[in-house]
Amino acid sequence: MEPERAKLVDSVREAIENKNTEKEILTAAVQLIDDFSDGYNWTGFYMMRGDILEVGPYVGPETPHTKIELNSGICGAAATQKESIVVDDVNADPRFLACSVTTRSEIVVPLMDGNRCLGEIDIDSNQPAFFDQQDRLMLEEIAAIVVRRLKAIGH
């Protein structure tokens, strides 16, 4: 992993290690993730509440999608498939639920606890094909750190 990406992973680990609520953990993590790149135009968490993804802490413009059903949108697809999804051109993906007309690409990384999806990291960019394999690997590592901390507080 590139040094700046490894630094972000370490920063998230350090920032959340003493947080004791889901909101504190996710808020600290999302702020650091969003600060990582000027190309991140909406960065947030969606958390599973029953069979619905509910928006959690985020940085960016207000989203009309505060609740997303499984199998709805790219977020619902990632939670259902339990794997990361990178979309280079959201306008070419019929699953895309537009939060902003300027969004061009998206990455969604589920927060996996074994085979159970606790939620996900969702990032939109106004640049096409903005996210690469290194972004996916970095965010999957951050997702694993967030899951470990959530489990430590009894989530």
C-alpha cells in the first residue's frame, strides 16, 4: 500500500481506538477518509438497520437517500453481494441512485463481520473513473478496522 494510504489507515485506527459509540467511531473515521482526497465529493457511512441501509455520519451535500433497501442502488447491491463495488461511470449503471447530478463515479465498501454486513462506506466523486484498486484495498482495510472497533463496543 502506498505510504499516504497506509498513513490514512493508521490515522483511522488511532482516531477510533478510544471512541465508544457507533456515532463517534463513524464520525471520526468519515472525517479522516473525506480529508484524504479532494476528489471525494460525498463520503459517508450507511448502516444496516434490519433490512434497510440507513445513512450515518457523512461529509458532503445533503442526500435524499437516507434509507436504501437491499438490492436498491449500488449501496444496496454492495450490501446484498457483500463485496466492494467500484463504478467508473454512474450514468452507465442502471443501479445508480443519484444523490447529486454532478456525481460521475462511486465506490461502496461493505463493513463485513464474517458473513454479516453491518453497513458500508460510500464515496462519490465528480470525476469519472476516479477510484482504483488501491482505493478499494485501502477502504477495505479501513472497513475491517471500523468493524473491529464496533464489535469491541458490543455492536
